[in-house]
Amino acid sequence: MTTYCESECIERQSEQKPPNFIRLIRDVRQMKIIIRSKGNFTTWKMSLVGVVFAMLIISLPAFAELGGDEASVETDQVHMEGMRRIARAPAYSVHEIQAPTGSVVREYVSPAGKVFAVAWEGPVLPDLQQVLGPYFDRLAQARNNRNGRGPLVIHEPGLVVHSGGHMRAFVGRAYLPDMLPAGVEVESIH
């Protein structure tokens, strides 16, 4: 009888679900055993770091970026701790953010609510990774591949970037030619 009761109690305990954090720990331990059996411990640590990093990136707020939505321009203002003003033209609107450093970033938004161009000027470069978003990798690659000094110019079918200046006097612009609203001249992006 005692054996039957013990096995019955054990079955009842296993049917009860543990709290979420305990299940998570149990799942991670099982994953650790599986990964450790397939590779070394360093591989497991790198996999875990990658998963945690991806989760952090996904949870970060979206910044207004080239090709992004107008709704996130306010997040840029908060990130830059700047003052924003909006100027409207018939074919687009310009969100100008003045940072305390004296730098100015202008984000050009189409009537469809998409950021089709950005421009910057001032004594400090803005966070170009934030401003250019997914197009920043092309800028970084062009920086690495260029010889010497001078302005950085990228002319590709889907992206145009001009960036130059010197200490305390930076200027640049980037735009997506395919997203320019009808009637907008490239010269108006400054």
C-alpha cells in the first residue's frame, strides 16, 4: 500500500504546474544539457548571449530613421534631448530637432508618413546609426573602403548620402530616391 500511495503522490505532484520562473529555469537547464551534448560550453554561452542580445534589441523603442514612420520622430527628440519644430510644405513636412549641443537634425516626412530624407549640421555628429537605421551599414562599409580624407559620398540606386565637415562643423544628408514625393527637389534637402 505504501508504494502505491507514494507513486500516487508523486504523480499528483508532477501534474501540478510549477510557477513560470521555475519552468523557465527547468527549460534552460534542459536546453543547456542538449547544447552541451552537441557542442562545447563556450558555444552554449555564445548562443545564450545572442538570444539575450536579440531580445534586448527587440524591446528597445523604435527611432525615427530613414525609411521609418513619422510617429517615431518624437522618440528621436527625447533621445537627443532636443527641441522640435515642424514646418509643413505642400509635398512633405520637416521635423527639425535642435539638440543642446547645437546640432540640428531635420527629418523629411512624406504625406504617407514615411521618413524619406534626413539632414544634419552642427558641431557634433548625430547618432548616424539611429538616424540612418538599416542604411547605416552601407555608410560604415563606405567609410571602411575609402582612401584618405574628405567628404563621404554614396550614390547607390536606393540610397544617396553626403557627409562631410570637420571638428565642430559637420554637415550631411541622406535620402531614398525611390521614396521622394512627387515635385520634391533634392536641393530642398539640407
